Amino acid sequence: MPSAADVRDILAPHLVGRLEDGLVLLDVVGLDVIDHGRRFTVAMELFAPDGHWRVHLECDSTEHRIFDGNPEEELVQAVAISLRIRLFEWWHTKDSERKSARMGERLT
């Protein structure tokens, strides 16, 4: 079973770097994975147009399958895409939705 560090290493090539959704460019500079048993959290450090942030994205038991042995590339891609979608949802709703606002912490 991969460790949280192993899962971070599996996801990093898909999530670290410049991510764009057509409206905003986010530069992800760091990624941590925190395993909570049947779920996990991905903490992403990034630079956005309005500053330096750390965002915590919760993952569910379906995505936790990435911790099972040697995950297939399709699963890795699906989890990475889901995380990218949630990251951009956070960005676009952080100023208007309380739940989204709590996911992010401004570092500078």
C-alpha cells in the first residue's frame, strides 16, 4: 500500500505547475497528501492573482483507492482531474461561499 508521500509523488506530475481554466492561472508550487484512513486531504500551496495560498481539498473513499497497491494510470488521472476541478471551484467561489473560504488560507 503506497504511503501518503508515495501518493503525493504519483499526483504531483499532474497537479504541480501552472494550471489554467481559461479565466485564471494558478501556479501550484507544493503538494502534500494527508491520509485519514478511508479518506485523505490534499493540501496545495499556490500562487494566484491575489496572493500566496494553501488550499485543503478533501477526498472521499472512492478516490482513496489511489492508496491501493499500484494504482492504474486511469485512476491517477481521474483523481488529478477531480482535484483540479475542485481547486478552480474553490478559486471562483472563495469570496462568496463560506465553505469554500474555509478551504483556503492566505499565506501572504
